[in-house]
Amino acid sequence: MAADKKVVLITGCSDGGLGSALALSFHKTGHRVIATARDLSKLSETRSAGIEELQLDVTSSESIAKCAESLTKITNGSLDLLINNAGGTDNSPMMDTELDQMRKLFDLNTFSLVSTTQAFLPLLLKTPNAKVINHISMAAYIGVPFQGGYNASKAAANALTETMRLELAPFDVQVIALMTGMVKSNILNNRATKKLPEKSIYNVLPGGLKAMYADGSHLWTKNTPDAHTWADQMVTKMSRVRCPYIIWGGESVNLLRLTTHMPVGTLDGTLRKISQLDEIEKAVKKR
């Protein structure tokens, strides 16, 4: 393995996801990529490309420590770029949300950014212009209905990223927020199996909450990039010596930047429509 190749470790690289797409894109641009996942059997895409892999469960301190030790051995203590990509979603109205599930979501989407970065920091400190990239989401800025736990975990992750950016800057470690809008990937597939509790106050539509419990593909448009197109664009931006503190990508991110200048009612109207809250309100009023 060429010693001059920059080493990139990416968490959450399971097949069909954005982590896998990033790993493949970094690999084809000449980086030494270490793809990680909790379940190594789900790394067939990166494995077929000849990408190195390590097992990593970002919610397990033991797994994180073991991965950091293994990486130190196979790269001789080298790490140029840590991408905290692992994450998950959960859809339910706040009044139906199970708090234990919400805590697990924060463990995965928020607290893991700290624990993983802490573990790999000794390697990053040895590297000039090292980078930590935390994969956030436009949900950090917009209170999309029926995914409050996810929104909150990403908003908290964004706040942590801002703090980490300031705290690690004196040590020449860049901390960057990867702010992603809509991208065609499998992250929303688990929505198809979700159902409202029978006694939920939102269970008033004959067809249920189709908009929020489908696989998410109904939200895609002709402008929604596929995962590999998105990844190629992001890798180009991440590969710069000095990066902006936020890297934007995916559909709707430009719209997100305008939301602070939009009337609240305009944004609310859009969110109510895509989440079927407008239909729910009509159904409730007809009772």
C-alpha cells in the first residue's frame, strides 16, 4: 500500500447507503479507504471494490476502542480523514414516540460523534490538516413532522459539530458538517414497516400516513441525485486542503438556506402538505 495515500475511515458503510457510496468514491480517487460497519456481511459493495474493512459499532465503546487499535496497526498510526457517517432514522409523532427508542437514536446519531472522534483523535493529531466530517442532515434545521426524534438528534449533532470545530481548530484538526438534503439511498427503507399505534390521535385517515410511512421515494424528484453522483460531488469538496465549515449536498439544500428568509406560514404549509397534517386537520374537524 502506497505510503503517500491519504487514509480515510468512514463509519456506517453498509450496502446501498451513503457511507458505501462515499467509500467507493474516495477509493476511485486514490485514497486508502477503511470502510466500517457493525455487520461486516453488509459490506459487499465496498469489498468487491477491494476496499479494506474493519468492524465498528459506533454505539459500543468496546467496539470503537478495538477498531481504533486495529486501524493504528494496519496504517502505522495514520489517519487523515474521519467521516462520522453512521446513523439511523425513526418516524413517529412525538406523542407516540417511545423514549427508549429516542435515546437509542441519540446514541447512534449524536453521542457516537463524540465517542468515535475521541478514540481516533490521537491519530488525527499526528496528521497535518486532518479532518473530521460529521454527517448531519437538513433535518437539523427544519422540524419535519413525524420525525421529531431524528430532527432533534441531528440538531444536537450539528451543535456538537460547531463546538468541536472551535475546540479542535488550535490543533490543526478541521471539523466539518456535511449537510445533506434528499439523496436516493436506502436510508428510508425502514419506514415501509412502520405503523401508527392503534390509539394514536393521528390515526384518522382511512389510508394511514402514507406520506411518512412509505419508503421515501415519493419525495424524490428529477433533481434528486443518486448516492454515487452525490458522493462524487462531496468527495471533491472534502478533498480540498481547507474546507468550508459546512459542506452542502443533495436536493433541497439551497431551499434550506432560504428558509430563514421565508415567512413561517410558507414553510409550515409545505411541511403540513407533505406530512398529511392538512388532511388530518380536515378529518378531525369533520368529527
